[in-house]
Amino acid sequence: MAEKPDMGEIASFDKAKLKKMETQEKNTLPTKETMEPEKRSEIS
């Protein structure tokens, strides 16, 4: 079995040094209005 990791590094980690980041959605799902023209072109 693998050795257990050293938890000493985690215990001494300082969260205050982390930078504050804003989360941004990159892959948004298409809306119903966006999909309607595409559905019509597939049917034709």
C-alpha cells in the first residue's frame, strides 16, 4: 500500500496568503431563444 502523505504541510498552510478570485462562467448553456433558429434550420 502507498505511504500516507505528510499532513504537517497542510496544518501549517496559511490561507491568508491566497488571492481573492472572482469565479467566471465560461461555458454557458444556450437559452431556448438561441436554440430555436438552430432547430428550424435542421428540420428544413
